[in-house]
Amino acid sequence: MRGADLIGADLRDTALADADLTGAFFLTQPQLNAARGNAGTRLPGSVSRPAHWAARL
């Protein structure tokens, strides 16, 4: 998702397993918290991996 502009994007229940979000713009912690990811999801340094991801996928 390099270069994707995620400002205002609704990521509720979006499957982000193994996605590379390192180059995405305007990604917020609340967006990630509402999405589904896994250990393979790559994140920019400005956000943290939600603890519930490991349990959900």
C-alpha cells in the first residue's frame, strides 16, 4: 500500500494480514485498532501493532 492516502479511511474489519503499510500516508492508530492484521503486517514507526491482532488471525 505504498503511497496510499488513508486519511479518513474506514478500516473496520479490513484484512491487512501480511500487508506492507510502511509507505502509507495518514495511517492512524484507531484505524489499525479497527482492522485485522497479523505478525506479517508491516507498519510505519508512527503506529503500534494492536495486541488483539495475534488472537484474531
